[in-house]
Amino acid sequence: MFDANWHQIVWKFEKPMLITLKFWKKSSFKNVKLRRRSVQGLMILLLKMCLVFGQQKVIVIDPGHGGTDSGAIGINDILEKDVVLNVAKEIIGLNKTLFDERFAIYPTRYTDTLISLKDRSRLAKALKTDVFVSLHCNASPNASQGMELYVHTSKTEENHIKASIAIGLSILKESTGKLGFESRGVKFANFEVLRETVAYSPSVLVEMGFMTNTNEADYYLKPKNIRAKALAILMGLYNYLNIRL
Ligand SMILES: [Zn+2]
């Protein structure tokens, strides 16, 4: 049923903060006849606004590949596209269970589908993300192992590059110190997802280990290890973002 008062309030709340504040100065609950459900809805809306305008940082997690693009194929037949999606889902889950939804985390894909690189960066721009994190696994014809992170080579986005390096080092520290992964360091690359996002936020591409290395490919067979890696990445982000809240 259409409720003129409620509609007006929702409309007001969809406008920027200043208009909202003006509205509150001029109005009070006494002047508006609201049904109980409308009041509850309003309170939820207010809480959400506090989070959006307050301290909840937005993180876009980008599980690489998907659909027809499997990414690297593991020595044990595990697929990069599945590993990165599983880690992304765990990051979202841990943010709810351990971090009480401290961050607003949005994945670029929830399922085994192929999203264009453009759409992945478009999401980061549209959400005004605070950090963009692309998840990948490595492959090599050699017996390479370990974890490395990439940041963009941009000379014009110095602040975002510095922040990206700090985030990369923080994620590496958690993964190498607590999970025993070898660190291959933070490196520079002109990858499209980094190039298209670095103007809007710090952005990192995480290579979570080598699918061509037996130990590292087997590591991702176990759900508890997927969770451990997700926690290391989330802690890496938390350690960086927390000191800037
Ligand atoms: Zn990849």
C-alpha cells in the first residue's frame, strides 16, 4: 500500500547527507504519523546510513577467471578459478562470523561465471571501493613456489600505489608468517584490473601460490586451508585498514 509519509521520508533519505540533516532539523517523529513497521524500517535505514557514511570500509574482492576460463590448472587437476572463488567466499564468510561485518565486501562474481575485466573494474568504481583485491594462483614450468603480490606501475597515482604496496606487504606478512608460504615479494605490473582500478582506490593482485607446485596445489584441496588463506588475506587488509579508520 502506498504511504505518502513513508515515501517522502525514504525519498529524503536517498538524498545526500546535508538534505537529510536539514530534514531532521525541521521534522520530528511527532509531526509524522508513522506505522510501527515504518519506524523499524527507518531505523534500519539510519543504521545503514551510519555504516555507509561512517567507518565501514568497502572492499571489492575479485576472484579471477571463471566459466570457460579456468585459469591455471593444478598438477592435481585443481582449477585456479575454483580456488580463488572458494577463498573469496571464505573471506566474505569470515567478515561476517569473525569480524562482525566490519567491512562491506563485494565479490565481482559469486559463481563459476566469466566476468569481463572491464566489468570487474567498473564494479570497484561504482562502489567507490576503499581497496580492490584480485585473487589469482600462479603457474610455472619450473619448480617455483610461494606467494607474490602485484601493484600497478602508475606514476600518477602515487598515494594509491604506496597504499597498495603497504596492503600487499601486510597480506604477505600474514600469509608467510602464519601459514608458512614463501614470500616472493610485492612486484609491479601493468595488469588490466590494476590499471583500471588504481585511479579509484589502492588495488592489489594476489598470486596465492603455484598450481604447478605439488605442495601448494595440494594445500588448496583442503577446506580448512582455503579458510586459513582467506583469514590471512582478511587480516592483512584489516591490519592495513584498521589503522586508517
Ligand atoms: Zn589468474
